[in-house]
Amino acid sequence: MKQIGMHENNIDLDAELIKYYRDMEDGLNGNGGLPMVPSFISGRLEPKQKSAVIAIDVGGTNLRIALFYLNKRGRLCMGRLDHFELPGRKCAVTAEQFFNTLAGYAEPYLAFTKKISFSFAHEITPLPDHDGYAGSLSKELVIKGLPKARLGEGLERALALRGFDDTDIIVFNDTIGVAAAMSNKSKSYDGFIGLVTGTGTNTCYAEQSRYITKLSYPCEGTMYINVESGEYSGIERGEADYRLDKASGRPGSALLEKMISGGYIGQLFWQTISIAAEQGLMSGGFLKAFYAAEPPDTLDFSRFMGLMPTRDAYTRMCGSKRDKALLKAIGTSLIKRGAKLIALEIAGAAVRSGRGQNPDRPICIISEGTTYYSLPGLKQEVEKLIYSWLKAKGIYAVLKKVDNAALKGIGLVGLSML
């Protein structure tokens, strides 16, 4: 693993943080580096009582709508929640059809409030007026004419056709929602960082607006930055990383994401095993089964790395205990390496934010994503790294799991900004 550049010890976190931080700065200045997308959402959210908001979460595969409000104790309450089929996922639709369907789903909620907090999980260019242009969509989603359309304006127009012409809509990315998922508890924490590690990986934190020099006009206070950290390309990659990237649909892009996210880590395990097979490290029985099989996915990798692997594809391939032990060693190293990369994403956001220097008011890191919680050992490795590494830098942090984090954060952003 060390020889082919795939071992966790091939990554020097302190050296990588210097490079990563520089890329963050370049992104804020508009000089390349990480995308560092300004959200125009305040980094000091103050959710208001005596109000309600409709939260719309257009995710990668699902669509959720909920009604949120704060009770007298400041606790976030959900009055209603519905799940819907995402228009454009099973069959292509036009942008007009997309907005009309969305308006139909939202209509029953408008009896309670006209305020809508609209999160779009796909590529988005936020605007200062709190609308946003849609960018490229995932491969599974086909909405003709949606890219470059203003999302809030499109939904507002569709609602007006249904007789609702006084709606107030705010648009942003779902990672902002994750970072805002505990913003009603700001008295307990010095700041918030959103971490998503599911199909992809990304982070969000609050930046001093005066440091976002690529903006064409000055902004006051702080605002949440969508780092798009999965796009980081400064990490020294290994042989399996290069093979996976070359075989991917977008070679040269999302390089950090391809080293740890759920959309790729199963493929990376397969590519690393292929190299071990080429070097003669596997038994003949394993090689026969391996070369005859279709590459298993991340779920098979996760099952194999579990405590009692019995039905996964890799266990069935193993011709000996030695095969299984070798595969376990490879998988463990990839997970530990992935934990270092996630720690790097968190540390970059924590250091840039300048928060968490008082142990009584730490930075709160809200983590969401199936890969983070279901890939055996990943969460535990990240926590060990974060608590020790950040503390050594004088930064105090806690990691929290919030059920429906993105959806709750979407509601809290709306309750603060509308």
C-alpha cells in the first residue's frame, strides 16, 4: 500500500493543511483553488419565533417538503413532512414542468405561511438577492432548460399561476442547510461547520465577508461558504486513484471526492485489489472469481469491512483466510486514509473560521451522509483525528449527528432570513 501510494501514512496532514488552506484562500480571492462559493446566507443566523417557514429540499434522488417553526423555548418543531418523487429522475421533464410539479407539492403548505426556504442539492450559483442559478445536474436527473434558470423566480412564477402571488423565497445549497442545522443553539457554540460525506463529500463554514475579495462589492459580517471541498486536487494520489480517475466519467475532476466518497470508495477498493492481484498476492481461487465478477459497489465494500461479513461479494471470492486478511488490510488502510481526508476538510474550515478557541464554546461540526455513518470505522477514525489534531492547534470542536440535518437547517435558514 505504501509503495503504490495508497497507505494512510502516505498523507502528512500538517503539510496537506498548508496546501489546502492556500487553495481556500485562492478560491476566496478568485485566483483558482477551491470553488469557495459565497452563499449570501449570514454566518450568524438568528431564527425567529412567531413565524413558520416551508422547507423544500431538492436532493440528489429525493424531494422533501416540511413545515418548521420555533416553539416558546426556541426548539425547532416540524409541523408536517412529505416525501415526493423528484421530477426529472425517472423520465425527462422541462423546467416548466419541474416548477409546476414543485408548486403543486408546496401548495397545501401555503395555508400556513408564504415563506419558502428552497434548497437545491445540485450545482447552484447563489445570487445576492437570495435567488440562485441552477448549474449542471447529476446524471440521474434530466430537466430540460433548468441549467442557468433562476430557481426562486421559476418557483415563484409557478405558484403565481396557482393564485399565490405574494410568496417570499430564498434559495441556497443543501450543505448550507447542514451547517445551519443547530443554529438555534448558537449560545452553546462559537460557530458551525457542515460536513457531508455520502455519495460525494463537501464542507461549509462561516467566513468573514471582507475576506471574500472575489465579490465585486463589499459585504458586512460573515456568510456561509460552500467550499466544494471534494474538488480539491492537491493531495498526492496513489496508483489506484489514477486508475479510478481515468476510468471515471469526469477524469481530472473531484479528485478528493474520488478518494473517500460513497460514490467512489467501493471502486477504489476494487482498483487497489486489482493491483494486489497483478503483483501475485492473491490465491488462484480468488483470482478466478475476481476476474469473472462484475466490480462490486460501495455497499459490498462496507458489508465486507463489517464485523461479520458473510454474504458480500468479496467474502464469496476469497479462496483462503489469507485472501480475506489481505483484503481486510487493504480496506482498513483505505478507510483510515479517507478519515484523514475528511479531517483535512474539517480542519481547513475550522482554521479559516477562526472560531473554537474557548473550550466552553467549541465549534460544532454537524456531519451528515450515509458513507460517514455506515462505512465501518470511518466515523471513529475521523473523531480520533479531529479531537486530537485540532486541539493541538488550539481549536476545540465537537462532532454532532442531527437527524434530518439538511432539512432542519433549511428550515432554520428560512426562519432567520425571511
